[in-house]
Amino acid sequence: MASSKSKTNPPTTVASKSASTDEHRAQAPVVVRCCVLTVSDTRTVETDKGGTLIEELLKNAGHIVVAREIVTDTQSEINGAVRAAIYHTLEPEAIIVTGGSGIGPRDVTCEALRPHLTKEMPGFGEIFRMLSWGEVGPASMLSRAFAGVLGRTLLFVLPGSTNAVRLAMEKLILPELGHFVREIRPERSRLEPNAHQ
């Protein structure tokens, strides 16, 4: 189980030696609209610790969770939920998926979503597994976590473990979420923190 941490202090952004990166971060929106999707055949809202943790961390960092859903481990349901969120009324700027990213027979999240990416961010999975090595050792190779862009929406696919979720959220996603949005939606900036609310 993930250790409890303060809910009042958002993660700090990693210092950069690049002036352009610092400039982009300074211009990034501070509020991002997010959708949380849990992939599981067994979890309910009450037992979905990974989805709950993602929602709590996003809200504590000042972001908006426009929807949270649980779908079964089937490619059609996973793909359908993501497409519905993007192309219908929710209009999230980021979708964070937890579950189904391992190598088991029912782990099909990667197969459902990766083919639809318009751009992939290989560094996300690479750095996530590198950081996971410090916690679980060689078992980090079992994770197929990845991130990318679907049109103008960020997509992050995380394992179902709460420890893995906390690692990805606190070390990778939250420190750069606004920066990522600014890259794919240049019209979004810190000067318009309430856009799309």
C-alpha cells in the first residue's frame, strides 16, 4: 500500500538547465482538465485505490477531474471509453489510465490504445521503468507503461499498483503536466488558467 503523504504540497518542478524549457514551464497552464480511467474486471469505485489516488493527487495539485470511470479489461471498452471522453462532451486535456499495462493474458490496455497515438513520448516509459527499478528491481521490466498524444489530448497509461501510480504521478506527470499541455495546445497558457472550465 502506498504511504500517506501531505496533500497540501504539490510536487516541485525539476530544475532545468535549458532557458527555453524554463520559459515554456513559466507559460504553462496551472489548471489542466483530466479524465481518470481504471481498467479492471474486479474493481469498484470503493476498491479502486489507484483511480482514487490519481484523482486525489490531481485535485491536490489544483487540476480538474472532469470524469472518472472503471471499464473491464477488453480492448473495445477501453478504446470506447477513451474515444468517448475525447470526442464527446468531456474535452479533457489529459487522460490518465491505470491498469492493464502488464504482460498477463488480460492486460490489453496497451494493445487497445497505443495504435491510436498520433505521437508517443518514449521517454515517459523509459524513465518510469528506470525509477521503478529502485523500488521493485528487475520486476520493473514487466511494466509496459507509456504516454503519448491522441490528437490534442495527452494520454498516460500506468500500472494498477498504487505504488506505481504514486511514483508516476509525483515524479513524472504532475511536475510537467501543464508544460505538456502547453506543448500540444500552444493557445493554453498560465495567463488563461481557467480556460475550458
